[in-house]
Amino acid sequence: MFNKVLIANRGEIALRVLRACKELGIATVAVHSTADNAAMHVRLADESVCIGPPPARDSYLNIPQILAACEISGADAVHPGYGFLSENARFADILDAHNITFIGPTADHIRVMGDKIEAKRTAQKLGIPVVPGSAGAVTDDGEAARIATEIGFPVIIKASAGGGGRGMKVAKTAADLSVALATARSEAGAAFGDDAVYIEKYLEKPRHIEVQVFGDGMGKAIHLGERDCSLQRRHQKVWEEARSPALDDAQRKRIGEICANAMAEMRYRGAGTIEFLYENGEFYFIEMNTRLQVEHPVTEAITGLDLVHEQIRVAAGLGLSVQQSDINFLGHAIECRINAEDPRTFAPSPGQITYYHAPGGLGIRVDSGVYQGYSIPPFYDSLIGKLIVHGRTRNECLMRLRRALDEIVVDGVKTTLPLFQDLVENPDIQAGQYDIHWLEQYLARSAPAA
């Protein structure tokens, strides 16, 4: 096992990793920018190292500074959390070259799955169902028109190196295709330094279903069920559930086994999430995230398994603590991402939290790095915390969520709490009848008249 882990992240995920390390008896090192001097994970870590000024590129993305912090502190492993450097293959390679363990997959697996075109090719080889589309990057409009005609409109153009909804454009007809291609290429080049794009069939009303997988890096892998992340705004997840209201036990068993077998064949190491669009009973691979997900607590709630403990065990060469037959899915869990944003315009609302009260009681978990008097800096994402609720049934979970949303208090900044209070009362949400377009359509209907 490791002696000391450096946590290369901030906010609630840094605190989440720190807690897991403490439970395993591992010393912790927090790195932070000058904007995060008073952050909770910095206060609670055994050691802390300031790695630069507020801009992420000068601190949390500054590989030389993080490496220097490892050497100063004597850390023998790094946990990257999610975001920042968590899917940076070069970072994993550099740590390996300095005999520091990267708590995550191999650099090669990060590279393969970080390239959307190569990821799709790999998924096909491993027997994972994929969305019909181009075999690789589309280089000219003529080729694009031929492929789009073959698979049928509407189609979606995606950036090969993309993520977060950038470099994605829908062409509903042949007349839309040329402009959509040009716009997607331009956005991709600006956002990722790579303007390669590919084409896929655009599904009209799919759900976003993702499967949590874990591999030991030696040919064994398991799945931990699925999460439904269909409630999204601008391709960003807002509300996540485990298990999905749309699947039955046979469907979840089938897709889970496909994903676990694929990871075993890859000899994948650590936590990963295979994401699908799901429509009319069929799954279509869209991407794989080679890291811990923001929404991992809902999987922990229904399995009782600590995913960060497992990440650390596997990275230390101890293998998984469980096998597939040990996994039982108990009840239902929902996570709401509470942001410091205007609940109508979603404009960021940084500032000082003047009063904070977290909800409590059976089945309630809050993952947050904030406290009363804490100032949310304007330099990073606006996440205040994640409210995770677990119940024996989905209905019990919704009732418990309603109670928790009534209890939580965050004063001093605007928050998205009113949105969740509305959603939990909505008949479509209560019935589990929604797709990836539902939330944006709901927000458009609810928007005040200009």
C-alpha cells in the first residue's frame, strides 16, 4: 500500500479522496492555488503545497509544479480526481518516469479512449454496440454527404478530441450538413487544438445510460451497474440516478456483462465509465471516461462499495476487493449537482457563503468542500456540492430528496436549489419519463417572457 498520496485536485473531489486515504491509513498531501488557501481539503490534509496563482493553467494544470510538490513531500502516488489532469496521458507517463504511481488507468488506455474515433473503433473490436457512423475522421464535405445519406438524417458531427458538448453540431437535413461541419471543425480547433470531426446517426429521444466498470489491470474486471444521466443542460449532467428507471434487470445484466468482458479483454486498470445512448431497447456507445465520475456516489449508495478505496487498492497492485458475484444492487439513489449559479440564467454566482446548513437523516449524503464563511472563487467550476439520496425504492428516494432539498440552506450566493425543488415535483420526473432533451425543453418552457 502507498505511504503518501498527493491529491492533484480541489473542492469536493479532493476532500472525497482525502477521506478515503485517511480510512486506509495513508498520509495525504493537498496541492492548491493561492485562491484555495482556505479550502477544506487544504485544512484537513497532513501536508499542503501551494502550486501557483488562481488560473488553473498556472496551478492545477501545471505538471512541473505538481511534480515538484511530489518530490518535496515524498508522495509515492497521485490521485487526480476528475477533471484537470485526470485523463492526461502525458501526466501519467511523467509520473511513471519518476517512479510515482498514477492512481488511474495506464497512459495507453487514456490515449485510446481519449480519442473519440479510436475509442469507437476499440469499442467495436471489443463487442460493445456503437452508434452507426463514419469509421474515422471525415475529411471533406463529399465524404460527409455520402456517409450521412447512408446512415440517414438527422446526423451529429462531433469533435474527435471533444468533450463537454463543444465541437458538436446537428444536421437535420442535407442542406444543413456543410454549415454544421464547418462550425464543428472551427469549434473543435479552437477548443482542443484539433479540428478532426466524425459523423454519427443522431438519435431523436435517447436516454444517457452509463456503466461503471472496474478492472485490476491483470485481466479481471467487474461492472457495478448503470447510472441514468439523461437530465442534462448543454451536455452537462445535472441529475443522476442509479439504477435507471428505463431498464429492466435483463437489460442491465446484458450491457453490464458486455462492458465487464470488454474491460477484462483490454486488461483495463482502475475505474472507468462506458457511456451509451439508449433508445428503443438498444445501447449505442458514445465514449469512455477513464477516471472517477462526478456521479460515482450513486453507485456507491446502491452497491455499498467505496470506489476510491478500490482505485487505490488496484493502483497499489492489490487487485479488487470483490468479484462480480459479490455485487448486489440495493435500492435506488439520486444525485443533484448544486451549483453557485443563478437558477434561471445559470450565470455563475461566486462569493461568500454567509450561512450553510446541510441536510441529514437516514439515506442522506452531501459531498461538499464548502462551509459557512467560505468564499467560492470565480476561477473554477461553480459546484457547491452534491446531494446524494438513497432509498429502498425510487419513490422513497424521491420523497427523501424532497425532504433534503427543504432542509439544505446556502445563503450569500445564488444556487440551483430552486431548480431541483421544481424537478422533484414534476410528474415526468416522478414517473421516470425523460430523455436527454427533456431538461432543456423544460427550461425553455419555464423561461420568463422577454
